[in-house]
Amino acid sequence: MKFHGVLFFPVTPFAADGSLDEERLARHIESGVAAGAGGVFVACGTGEFHALSAEEIERATRVAVTTTAGRVPVLAAAGGPTPVARDQAARVERAGADGILLLPPYLVSAPQQGLVRYVEEVIAATDLPVVFYQRGTARLTAETAAEIAALPGVVGLKDGIGDIERMHRIVRAVRAVPGTEDFQFFNGLPTAEMTAPAYKGVGVDLYSSAVFAFAPEIALAFHRALAEDDDALVSRLLDEFYGPLVALRDEVPGYAVSLVKAGVTLRGLDVGGVRAPLLDPTPEHVARLSKLLDQGLEVVGA
């Protein structure tokens, strides 16, 4: 399983009664794949993994698998308490996914070997390839990352911490392990485009793009500019779109998800609001997002 291009993390649409809206999820995913997504990561962070039941994760995964019809890889999330993560992993496999994004254990701070044990116990519940998500309670040393990378079935590491020196050490340590030539690294920070140039410098070219969910034109233009070393366009998009978007995002906790859902609705597909404990953006913030969206589209000529 090899990824290329912009990775699509769809939101999870909810109907007026708060239930999972499978029809709108299918439309949302189809739109992203048609726009050029390099992979679909359903029911993950942007998809409100934290607020979904195991049954909803399985249903969302099945929708994604059916909709993509093999055109791009589909991964779904598992994580939290070890028995829960094992159950989620089995459900995702049953739903036909191509892989799993394994989130950290719930709340508890664990020693390094405890994190290795967590990964071992979850991957034992599935035959699917696994990408481990370093964030929150899971902060790996370079040595631990190399040990996890060598586990059968672990094919990637996604970083949500943002410590570039740590990530550089991890990349170098993993690359020193025989047989990890195809192991992939991902920048998983919120609004990852802001840090994509820095991550590229330490050998991490892949990143998740929440912006792709509501403005694929902007996300794809940025990705091309970064790949082609078009520093002028990269800088302009960072200054005129991504930077102001991050400033707005940081005004309210949870807006890394809430603004994305609002953006999808602004582009014509009403995906409903967010579930607790997140809050929907205020009308003022939605208006600012709309203005930023217009500005970003103008920059890329869309």
C-alpha cells in the first residue's frame, strides 16, 4: 500500500436527527476522489472518530469502500482502550478497508515498551496494514519508532506532535532498519500545509489535508507548488489563506474539525454540525471562513 498525492480525511455527515448520514458521506467521498485524492482516511480525526460508535465507524468504512470502488486506498481509525481498539480494527477489516490508522491509547501515559505492546496487541486483531499515529499520549523515541516500524503489518507512522528534531531522528532510525524501504511517514498536524515545507526537509513528504475536504482546488494547488518548488505560490498561499485559517482555527478549541465541516457546507453539501464536546462555528466565524475561502480560491485561480 503506497500513498501519493493529497490524502483526504472526509468529515462525517450527520442528519437532522444526529444520526450518521450515509448518503451524504458517499457524496462527500465521491467528490474528493473525483477531485484527485490519493487516499481516503474515513472516520479519523477530521471525521470525529472521538464521537463515533464502533458500529458507526464500521458503517462509515463500508460506505467509503463501496464509494471508492478500489480507485484509491481506504483506511479507517481504531484507537483508545486496547480492547476497544482491537474491536474497531476487526470491524474496519470486516467492512473491507485497505488499512487502519491506529490512534494512541486512551488518556494514560505509558512507558515506551508499553506503547510497543499496545501496537502489538491491536495488530494481532487484524491482518490489515497499520499506520501508527504519534500524538497525545503516544510520544515515541527514535528507538521505539524503529521497533514499531519493524513489527509485521506496520507500514507507516503519522506524526501529530510537531517536534521536527524528534521526527528527523525517527526517520533516520527507521530507515536504518532493514526492510523498511517502503515504510511511509506522514505529517499529521492540524492544517498540515503550514508545516509541510519543514517536514519535507526531514524526509516526510506525505501529509493529511483537512482543507482538501472543502477546498480541493486550494489543497491540490499547494501540493503541486510544494512538489515543484514553486516557493512564490507556496508563500502566497501560506500568507493569504493557510496562515489566516490557522489563526481563526486557534480561536476556539475543536475548530480544526468544526471549521472543516462548515467549509464543506459552504461549498454546497450540508453535512450537519459537530457532536459534543465540539461546538459549531459562530455565524461570525463562518462568515470569516467564507471570506478566506474566496480569497484562497482567487489565489489559485479557481
